[in-house]
Amino acid sequence: MTPMVRAEQVCKSFGALKVLKGVTLEIGRGQVLVLVGPSGSGKSTFLRCINHLEQVNAGRLYVDGDLIGYRERGVKLHEMSPRDAAKQRRDIGMVFQHFNLFPHRTALANIIEAPMQVKGVKRDKAVARGRDLLDQVGLSDKAEAYPAQLSGGQQQRVAIARALAMDPKLMLFDEPTSALDPELVGEVLEVMKKLATEGMTMVVVTHEMGFAREVGNQLVFMDGGVIVESGDPREVLSNPKQERTKAFLSKVM
Amino acid sequence: MTDVDAPPSGGPAAIDAVPLRHPWRWVAALVIVILLGLFLYGAATNPAYSWSTYREYLFNERILLGVVHTLELTVLSMVLAIVLGVLLSVMRLSGNPVFRAVSWVYLWIFRGTPIYVQLAFWGLIPVIYRKIQLGVPFFGPTFFHLDLQSLTIPFLLATLGLALNEAAYMAEIIRAGISSVPEGQMEASTALGMSWGMAMRRTVLPQAMRVIIPPTGNEVISMLKTTSLVTAVPYSFDLYSIATREIAARIFDPVPMLLVASTWYLLVTSILMVGQFYLERYFSRGASRKLTSKQLEALAKAQLGGIP
């Protein structure tokens, strides 16, 4: 069976600045991969490459067997049209550090927006599914609230529901709890934990080591645009092999 | 047994303080009322104002016709300007370098020359081009034909002249609005599989509206008054032309006619301001965390229910 994500020597640079210097990894179906590392290590950039928010400069990145961002014709790669790129992104959900909910739409309207506009789902169907998702993230009473009226934790849970509404096969989380008050972190992690147990394939950039230990199947420590160490989270967290990993973990744990 | 969390019954009495006095407000008000009274008395007794002429012409048929034409010019040119402005600003922000260049050159020309000169230029179009035809050149069929010598042309040219000039300003207002929407909004839309155009239409532009509406309201009001420049085309059936060129010139009494025109401009502006208020309120939904009175009521009810 093909893995959900396969990265081969993925490189990304912004001008002269090299952010990713050859990242190779695989994520199996239903697996949860936790990406950790100091800021500027390239973990968020790698995450953004997976759904082509950033274009890979070298190497190959496959999601569910499909090359991301390019068409392969013979030996030549062709840049993908925006339409095809948008089609690829439909199946990949993304949750942002700053939620990025649509402030001019209610919680429910945020969730049904993409299914209706992008996939052409009928309104009543989208609404029924939207209410179901709100219920799953514990916010069934907030359907008509605007994002500005919700707490950070509630906003992030709506954002997760919004991504799930597209029925993605893969979910990307870019520091989903970093912008939250400490007391609100738990409710978001709880939703993510539930998602993981339901068999969702997830890539999570986070500083929550407890979450990594409990939910992660694989932990990848990145620094300076390369993978320094990876393996079973419990193993890596309690028994890091590399000096840089040890130094980083001693600061965050 | 007492519950420490429960508020003490009754609680402290509400504060009943003597309000701060503001004597200078009263002095300023008195001075202004006196000055205003003097001015009104002067205006009422000065024969140059000829209030009888003002009353006679306020609801004159020609004046009302002028009001209608002025409104037509304002609405038509503004609608055209907004459509063109959206197009120009989206072109300016798009990834296509040809679109960006076209938009920039348009802005450079139409914002860089005076509206009066532009209107005069539009007025000369029938001299430069006698008629406009669209079809296959030489022996082919004609699909569209416009005779620029016809009598209705000045109105069309005036509308176009105002609209094309205004479009340049609207483009800048809309571009500022679009730039005010955080980048994360476009990103979130993109991540959900929306195309650039759809994200623009569904996510970015509706949020930009909150920033776009107030200056656009200004532009509409400004346009209402700029229509008085169409005399450069020359188009002479708008409110200002009829009041001054037609009637005041005939009765040799410009002051009351200017007052008549001002009254109507002021009235229409007031109506536009009310419209702007409601538009602003509509597009600011979700922008504030303030709750609506309905939501507040529900919360207060929940709080009351929670206290035993």
C-alpha cells in the first residue's frame, strides 16, 4: 500500500535562503506524525509544501501517490495549473496557528463555505453535515456565533471542523495551540486526539510534547532544514540520541 | 449553610454622585446661537436673497428635471466606475504582468489629468470620430452602429467621462480595501481548495467592503456635485446647468437660484448619508465582538437561570 505522504529529498529556498535542505520521510495511512524543532527549523515550511502553499524547489513530494505541485511527463516536470493545484488541496485539510476563520461568516457558515462553493454540495446537506461536525467538536450551540465572539479555543475547534467538512484524507496542523491561552489548549488537543483515534492521517507541528507522546506514531525532530532525529515519540522523547535533540528537548520539557 | 460564590443579597447600593458641571459648553452654545440669529435675521431681510424667487423656483418643473438628470448621471457613472474599479484593482493585484501594467497606465492617465479637461475631451469625441461601427472591416457586415452626431450623445459622453475618471479613484480605494484583509484569509481559502478568483469573491472582497464603503460613500457624494462639471461636454440638463445657465441667466437673479440648487444637492446628500449608514452596518457584521441586543438578552437570561 502506498504511504499517505512520501517526501524524497524535499528542498525549498526563498531566494538565497535555504529553508529545507533535503527532507525525506514517509507517513503511513492513519498515522500521526509529530514535527518538532526550534523556530526557523523549516517544520512549518515543510508542512506548507505538503499542500502546495509553498512550491518545492527540488526533490519530490507525494500525497496518496500523487506528485504535489507538478505533472510528470516523461522525465520533464511541468508546473501545475492553479485549477489542478486547487483540486489537490481539496483532499488535504489544514489548520493554522492563527485559525484564519472567515470573520464575516458565522461558525456554521465558515464550515459549509468550501463544501458548497468548491464541491457544489447542496445547502441542506452541507448544513446538516456542518451541524454534525460542530457537535463533534463540542460547539453545537455556537453555530450562529461569529468568530470574534468565540474564545481562541472555540475558534480553533471551528477551524478544525471547517477543514474536516471537505472530508480530507490528510490533516495538517500548523502549531494549532501556540496562539491559545494555556487553559484553552486542552480542549483543542482533545479534539485532535479524538480525530487520531478515528484513524485520520495527521501531520502536526507542535510544541506539546505530551500530545506527541500520547498520540504520535512517529516523531520527527528538525533543525536547520534537515531531519536530525526521528522515531517512536516515547523513545525519542525519553532517550534522544543526538546532541541537538537533547538540547532542544531540555528547553521545552 | 452559605455559598461563598453567591453574591450577597442586595449588594452595595448603586452610586448616586453629583454630575460634573460643564459651564463652558453653555457659554459656547449661547455665543453660537446669537451669531446664528444675527445671520438668519440678515438673510431674511436682505433683498439680494429674493426669497420669493427661491420659493417660486424650488419646485419648478425644470429644476426637478435637473435633479432627475443629476441623479441619473451620478448613479450611472458611479455604478460604471465601481465595476471598472473592481476590475482595475483586481488586475493590479493579479499575477499577470500585462494586466498589472494596463491597470497602472490607466490610473496614471485618468488620475493624472483634471476631470474638467477629460470631460471637454469627451465632448470633442463626436468631432474626432463621426460615428462608431463594430463589424468586419471593408466589405463585411456591421454588428453595431453608433451615430455620434445624435442628440442623446452628450448625456452618454458625460456619463462615460465621469465614470472613467472616477474608476481610477475607485480602483485605489478598492485596492486599499483588499490589501487590508489579512494574508491568512487568502491562505485559508486556498487551503480549502478555492481558486484565486473564488477566494477573492467569497472571502477577500466581502471583508474589504468594510474598508471600501466609507470612502466610496464620500465618492458618491462627491460625484453628485462633480456632475455640475458636465457643462464642459457640454451637457446642459443637470441641476446646476438648469438653475444657473438656463433660469438665472434668464431672470437675472443668480443668488436665489444657487440657493435652490444647493437645497436639492443637500437633500440628496442627506439621503445618501442614510444609505451609507445602513451599508456600513451590514458589512461590519462579525467585525466586532460586541453582542447584539438579542444575544445579550439570551446571555442575561442564562445568568439569571444559573443563580439559585
